[in-house]
Amino acid sequence: MNRRSLLFLIVILLFITPALVRAEEYPARPITLINPLPPGGTLDLQGRAFAAVVEKYLGKPMVVVNKIGAAGAVGSLTVAQAKPDGYTLGLGWSAQTALIINEIIEGRKPSFTADDFIVLGRFTDSSPVFLVPFNSPWKTMKQALEEIKAHPNTYSFSSGGIQSISHLPMEALIVEMGLKLRHVPFQGGGPAFTALIGGHVLCSAQFPGTSLPKIKAKQLRVLASFSESRLKNYEEVPTFKELGYNVFHSSWVGMVAPKGTPAPIVERLRALVKQVTSDPVFVDVIEKAGDEVDYADAETTRKAWGTEYERLQKLLSRMEKEKKQ
């Protein structure tokens, strides 16, 4: 080997060796998992259930931090701009897609895009349920829709924020059925539930895991689900499609890392998502909460994200058109 080749090899090793050492040592300290939404909602439940099992596989704890604001945009941007070293990760979910699309529709450059994240995998892919207060006179979905149609702009629904995962399914229903409902957004699923239980709004679309305890406690009643087929733990609840309405909505929850995270760390984290979502403790927490684990690897999740982008772009464009009429 001549001198020039030797020098070139030394330079390459100087760059590669630190990265390899960091990957081998990873993690050397606790990992932060950012939830862009407030406590009490679906993301919080799933993120904390995931974090509780992590130390078993990585030897270091994972700490969930709620970094809220702008319907999840603040926390998402924090993850996108974090140092890509594997110590700041984020919860990924469908409303991020809506946030990106809405910026584009309104003529603004998105503060972050899907390309700013490395997908690590999916925990769940759930459809919400249509809820009313337990003392509501509406006992069936047919009754609710007839009453809402008969009194346009009279009734209101709560959500965890504008274009959140609990807002979009209601908009899908409104657009499909030609309804006139007033939207009352809150900062997260917890306050949206409180408003619904208290009767301050008359309905809401919320996710199975966070809804079931309140249904069992007879605080809320479920009239229909937005799923393709009947949900586990909700076998008696018909889908909108069963009832003859062309309404469907689902939302994924998973984990993402900032773009630029070293490949060895990414692979370790992708393996972690598979390990944790197969762990009986995690599965038990999710199922007891009324949801279902639906693991998908990074490639499958990324492809589904693209499909979701197309679906939500159509919905949000229709919403924008309706708003201008």
C-alpha cells in the first residue's frame, strides 16, 4: 500500500470509528420520547406504555415528555430539529400528515415534512368511535344523524385540536353526510373528553383505547365506529359502513427519529419497536385499554404514510372548499 492510499484509509477510519463506537455504546443514557400532545389522549397512553417496557431491552430508561402547542406542530418540529444521536425521539401519528398538508393548502412552507423524520415502526393503526354523553337522548347513529341534519349548526363536537386525530374523522363524516356541526377544539384528547362527559358538546370521535374506560364507567355511549370491520372490545358496535354510510377513518401511532440519525442506531431502534410491540406487558396495556396492537415495520409504515397523505389531502382540500362556499 502506497503512502497516499494509507493516508486516505486513516482519514476514513477517523470518520467511521467514532460513529461505530457511539453505536456500540448506545444507549449510554436515558432516551427522551417526545409526545407532541397533552396527557390523557391516545398518544400519551401508547407512548407511556411503550416507554415502560424499553429498559428491559435497552438497559436504559425512556422518558416521555409532553411538548405541546399548535396541535402537535411544536413537539413534532422539536423532534425534527433535535440532534440526530438517538437520544431524542418522537411519537409519529396521522395528524402530522394533516399539519403538513394544511400548511401547503394555505400557501405556506411546512415547518417540517415527512422527509425530516426516519420512521422506526408502527405501534397501532386504529379507527375512532363516535361518542355521545351517556345521558344523551341519542341511542342510535340513525337518531343522531337525523337530529343533527334537522338542526344545522345547533350541535357541537369536541376534538383534541384543529386537524387532530379526533378532528379529522368528524370532518370526514361531516363532508360525506353534508352535516352542519360546530367544532370545539381543545389542546388534547383529555380536555375534549371532559367537555363531552360534562355535556358541553354533544358528540366526539375518540379512539378505542382512551374511550373504553369512560364507556364502562357509563360516562359515555358509543354509537358507531369509523373502522372497516367491527373492533375488538367493541363487537356490539356497528361500523358506519354497516349502517350504509360511506365513512371510514383510521390513524396510526408509531415512533420516529430525526433525519440523520446513524444507521446502526436506527436499526437498533427499529428492532426495539418490534420487541416492545410484541412484549406481553405492552400488549396487555393496549388491549386492556380497548385498543389493538398492530405492529408494522419501517418500510410498511412509510408506504402507509404515503397512502394516508393522498387520502388526507383529498379530505382537507374538500374541507377548504366547503369553508370558502
